[in-house]
Amino acid sequence: MKLSIYGKGGIGKSTTSCNISIALARRGNKVLQIGCDPKHDSTFTLTGFLIPTIIDTLQLKDYHYEDVWPEDVIYQGYGGVDCVEAGGPPAGAGCGGYVVGETVKLLKELNAFYEYDIIIFDVLGDVVCGGFAAPLNYSDYCLIITDNGFDALFAANRIVASVREKSRTHPLRLLGLIGNRTVKRDLIDKYVEKCPMPVLEVLPLIEDIRVSRVKGKTLFEMAEKEKNLYYVCDFYLNIADQILSQPEGVVPEELNDRDLFTLLSNFYLNSDELKKDSEKEVLDFMII
């Protein structure tokens, strides 16, 4: 199974991806996580350091694939999860989609791409072009990370559109949404009411999740010494169990931008918390 994880930049995709990878490994699967971001920090909490990227390694070898060995690009992280960082082109040049393609090509050359039970692509930011959508070409499922805010759901809706488009030519389905770092889910529920899709889990605002990223450790590793964190691990194990059930998934139909804006802005304007604010203040908040 191959799974691409998307969401608005800064929403917590990499932290979520790493913990899902560990949860899947705990369920007895051989897991590879591929970071698809020029920052090459997707797997940081699994390995504890920034591993060399595929692109850097290929450049060192003058793009002679036959000179690259698995140990040059595949690093084992915590819990037995293998890690790869695709890297990216220089700023302002090249295409991230090309880098993902080269990563998959090399892993196939190394006979590694099909050796895993599950491969997770952790993809940077929103889908704004075909390059960012490239991991969907190799995936069975897409999973979207969001919070309960307008910007993240706007990004999620664009990703939904990309999944729908890719599903025309690929056996791709949307697995659903994961709410992350949110104390509420009312906007999420409002969105999925209009754009039906499963919500696999909603993780509350837990400071230890943020701290884990700073420490370079997954929640599972932190829980070995801080037993009170096991309850957080259960969120990720629940997500893993839903992934492993291999649900049918959905081919979603996104909302157009105007309808989405109207839906979410009207909800803000009618919410009890914001009734005391002026309409102008609320609209200013939505625009920011």
C-alpha cells in the first residue's frame, strides 16, 4: 500500500506522518517514509538528524544510478521504520515533481520500492501545480491533514480537487481527513457535510506533540520514558488500524472557491463566539 499525506504548510504533516509510520510498524508492517520537501526534515523525528537526500546523493554520483547503494539513501529510523528524503531542486529552479519521480526511479533500481508493506509520501504544502501532485501518481490513497480553520480547509479542498483529477487516470482514492492540533471540529464537520469524506481522527491541541518535533523524537519514543503519553500514541494507532482495514475510500467532489468561502465565512459570522464581533472584523479575520 502506498499513501500520500498532504495538507496546508505547517499543519503538522511530518510529525503526524512519522507517528503514523511507527503505528503501522507496531502493527507488524515494513514501512518506508519518503519525505518530499526540499527542507528534507520529514523523517527528522524518526532518525534524530537530517539524512542525506536522494538528489544530493545522485549529484555526488554524477547521476550514475548503478553506483548508488541502498545504504546510501535509505536510513533506518526509530521502530524499524526506513526513511528516505527526496530533497528538492535549488530555490527558484527545477520541479519538485521531477525530484519525486527520480526518487521512485532510484528506489525501483535498488529493488526497494516494492519491498515494503506500506510506503508513505510526506508531501510539502498545498497542491498548487502538477509537481506537488506527483506523489499521487504512485499512491493508492491520499490522506489530508487539516485543522479547524479556514486556511487549512481551503488547502484541503484544493487537495481534494487534485485527488479527483488524478483518480481519472490512476487507481487513487481519498482515505479521508485527520484533524490536527484543534480543540474543536465544527468547521471540519461543516466541510465534510458538504464534501462527504471520512474523518479518521481529530487530535486535540497537545503540547507534547509540538515538543516531540523539537526533540527529534516520535511520541512513541517519548512514551518509553513518559508513560503518561501512551494515550497520545493511541490516536495514531487508531489511524493505523483504519488504514490497514484498506477501506474503499472516496473519489470526492471539491467545492468551488466561492461556495467554500461562503460556507465557512457564514459559519464564522453565525457562530456564538463571533456574534459579539462586528461583521467587518470577522471579514478582516477571514481575509488574513
